Amino acid sequence: MATRLYLLFLLAAVCPAERLLTPADLVAFPEISECALSPDGRTVAVVTPEGHIRLHDVAGGGARALTGGEYRDSSLRWSPDGQKIAFFSNRKGAALWVAEVASGQLTPVAEIVHSNFWLPSRGSGLEWSPDSRRLAVVGADPAIPPPSSDPRLITRLQFKSRTDFTDNRREHIWIVDAAGGKPQALTSGNFHEHSIHWNGNRIAFLSNRQPDPDAVHNYDLFLAEVDSGAIRRLTDTPGCEYGPVFSPAGSWIAYTATTRATTTIDSVAEDAHVWKVPAEGGPAIELNHSLDRRSSQPRWAPDSSTVYFLAGDRGRQVIYKVLAEGGKALPVFERDLTVSAYAVGSKLVYLAGDNRRLAELHAGETPLTDQSRALAGIHLSEPVRLEYPSFDRTPIEGWLLPPARRVKGRQYPLLLSIHGGPHGMYGCSLARNLRLQILSARGYAVLYLNPRGSSGYGQKFSDGCLNDWGGGDYKDLMAGVDYALSRFPWLDSGRMGVLGGSYGGYMTNWIITQTPRFRAAVASASLSNLISFYATSLYHDLVHAEFNGFPWEGDNFARLWERSPLKHVAKVQTPTLFLHGQLDHDVHISDAEQMYVALRRRGVKTALASYPREGHGFTEKAHNIDALERTLAWLDQYLKEPER
């Protein structure tokens, strides 16, 4: 007996108990956010979690810091000669900087100002000239003052940015000497230019040149001659082009694009595919038509034979490749990863994480970083993959995250967590699912699903919620709850909660108006009234893209009201907490206020926490922690059994 106790003591000393995650951990594990490969393919620059530039030997020979201090750097771009890196920074004296790679010497280049206008899916805003002497940068004219706000005269459709009112400045392309100087405007006028790539004497860019760009979201591809400033249009399509990049020889431009005329600046239903167009002009060619997956970030192989790109697939986001002539697109690897950034050289370098690891820098199959060592000594639950038939036999995928340190024979409360979008996707990413891990650490089982409307399962599936919010997607979620309860008998059907943000907040509000099964709900940045949402959101085009046209057309007002949780609020019995940013122009706080007041009037337990200075996604660490702590306290109040 004494020997056994000694062995147990020795095991505990060698293998200390793992601690559980807490709300403070939500902001404790930032990730590497960028990777940029040197022209010779030997060195990759990354932005560390602290916001510094670090250089890694692709062969695995080590790393060194290029920048440091209290500043945050971003948008890394190697010069073509491999001797410098340009970047943006919050350092004093300039926004645009250049670092000498060999010496680490930093040169302030120019102060750059930006419009606060929200340009969704914008690509690169910083590029080098081929001779490594100049930089092209996207920014606004500093000489144009913002409009008066006392009083504020509104004359345009897109009069809101994400947390403010539009300043009416336009983003243009500027050229500046890399040694420093005053930027010179390459483009001007009443349109925005963005998403640039420089080859030879030409800069490819995107611009919405519709008669009223605020009314129709439609990026097209253009070329600007650097010496003369002449502009030539390359595409004129009803859909949107994104992320143009020249082939190494400059003869082709690869990009991604949609094709539908009706679209939205937020959460587009249509999956973009990879295209190429001759740089001299001509018909565009779709390269990966046979791959029924949403694609982004095209990159050319050094010999121009292949185009690489990212695509979402059943909870993963991985690198694919397709021949430059088009054909069958193939994944570069089949692992369950989420790739957030990558670069192409003699080796592929990329940032990728999974269910148990933060994003790490890889060169081919070899990891070059070990950021996940910060998780040592922390208990993480392992998600169980689920696939089940919905009400109409459509297969639905999801995951169940068991409660941390589950004890056999005990019953546990179940939380249904719903992603935003509606065309978002849950999947293989610890960083994106860290909030769910913290809920698990509190003793909850967490069910997270990809109902119809989610991306990653093909175009038909992504279109599955069009004109049907709260219809088939709601049934998919309820079928998932029933499936989980039948498969895992240790789940307590009498203690269930539901939570989500943005569209997940809409669905949370919808669910509590449709069923009393859930004993607690937390709706973050949530929609409740689709009619008022149409006019108060900065992306009011989401409504006419998702619901067959403008609200006043046909019977759309009736349809929008029927699918508004507020219409059915008299049925709600579930105690509900609302969390919302006071400056949220994606979903105005009035949507949460309407639900909150209705529930209060009806005597349903409810609370509304509003966060100053915050928009649709919280930026202040204290607010993120507070929101999660309030969520847990609310759920504990209604779902936890009293201590005996």
C-alpha cells in the first residue's frame, strides 16, 4: 500500500494536473497573423502575436527578431531584391516603414491616412516596384477634411462605416520613394481603388465603377500605368472580382470572382472561384469550376504552371492547387487544418492550426514554430465529429465538445452554439473555438453545427437558407440537438442553453420564439427585426440579396416580418441575456433593445449589457472577458444544479 501511494505521489509530481481554461484565457493566446516569403525562398517573415516582425529560416535553422518594442507592425512586403521589408506600423513619425533585413535599420517612409469607409474583402494595400526603389500604397487624400458632424447632412446610401459615419474620403493608389518622401497620387476621383499588385509598369487593382457604387456592390479589375497614370478596365462582369495577382512573367492575372448580379458587402451566399485573365485584355477563364467550394487568396507557382488557392471544405480551410490551364483542383494535403495565410516558393509556407493547436508556421510538412507550447498544462477537450440526417435527409456535419473532465455516470447540461454569417463555417481551429473550450471547462457540453447556409459544403448547401432564414437551418439545428441527445445519454435534455453572435444571435432569438426547450439563452450582436435591420445596418444589401429583392417588392415585407423573431416574441419563455456594442453599425443595438424591452414587458427574465466604443466584434480585452463572464454567469444561474 505504501509503495502504491508513493508511486501515485511521484506520478503527480512528474505530471502535474492540467488547469482548466477561464474567461481571462480568451485573450491570452493571440496567434501569428502573417507570413511573407523572401524572393529567394529561404526566409519567411511573420508577424508575431505581439505584433513584431520575426524572420525564420525556411530550412529550419532558427529565427531572429527584426522589430520589437511596444509597437505593432503589419502588412509585410519583401522588396524584389530581398534586402528590405516594407510594413505598416503604429510607430511615431510615419505609418509606412521600411526595414533593412541585414542590419535591422528602420526608415520612416510616409504618413498614410485612410478613409473609414468599409471596403469588404479588400486585398493588398502595399506593394513594391520591380526595381525595389518605390512603393505603391492605398490610402486617402490627407488634404480632404471629413464632413461636418454638427449637423450631419446625409446624401448617400452608404452613410455608415462599422462604428461611425462615413467620412466621404476615397481610397486611392499612391506612389512614394522607399527612402521616404511625399506620396504622389496615381489615381483620383469619386471611386475607391484597392487590392493592388505591381508588375513591370502596371499596377492591377479593384474598383467599383458602378454609377452609384453604394447601391451595387461590384468590384471589377483594372490596370493603371505607373508612368502615365492611364487606366484600363480588364473585366466588366455582374459579379465581384477579388485579390488580383500577376503571374511571374506578367502575362496573366489570377483572381477569385463571383458571377451573380445581386450580392452583398457582407456574408455573400455565392462561393467565389479562381479565374485568370490576360493582362493585355481578353476573355477570362475559370480555372477550378469543377471544385464546388468557396475559394480565396490565389497565388502563382514560381514557374507559372500552377495556381494555388485556399478553399473551405467541411470545417477545414486548406491549400488547393490547379493547373494554370484549368482542370481538376486538388488539395495539397488532406489534414484537418485551418490555414489562415500562406506563400508559394520552392516550398509552401503557411500558418495553420487545428482543434488542439494554435496557428503554427510550416514549411512544407515541417513546423517552424511552437506557439502552442503556451497551452502546456491546460486541459483541452477533444471534439467529437458528428454527421446526421436532417428533417429532409440532408446530411449535416457538426461537433460535440464534451465537458472538461467529464465524470462517468453524471449528467451534463448542453449548449447549442450557432455561428454567424449566415454563410460562416465552424471547423478545425482552436483559436476560433477557444470560447467553446472555455464553456467546456465550465462543465458544459457544447454542440456546434454547420446547418444549411454554411460555407464549405458546396453552392447548393450555401444557398440553403436564401429566403428561408429560420426555416431549414432552424430544423437542421434542432435535428442536431435531438441526434446529440440520442447518441450521448449523459447529456441532460432538461438543462439546455442556446447562444450565438450576429446571425447566430438572430438564430438564438428565433429559437426561443419557436420552442421552450432551452432554459437559458445568450444573444450577442443579434438581429430581431429584419425590417428595421434593413435600414439601420451598414450592409442593408444583405436583405435584398438573401430575400429575393427589396423589402417593398412583392410580399417581401410580410416575409421579413414573418421571419423576424420580434413578431413571435409573445411565445418566449426562455431567460435571455443580450450582449451588444453601442457603436455596432453591422447590427444596430436597437435590434437587441426591441427584444429586451418586449421580454421585460412580458415578465421574462432578461438583461441587456451594452458596451461603449464597441462595434460588431469587440476590440477591448476587458470587454471580451466581461462578455464571456456574464455569459457564464447567466448560463450557470439557469442550467447548473445547486451544490449539494
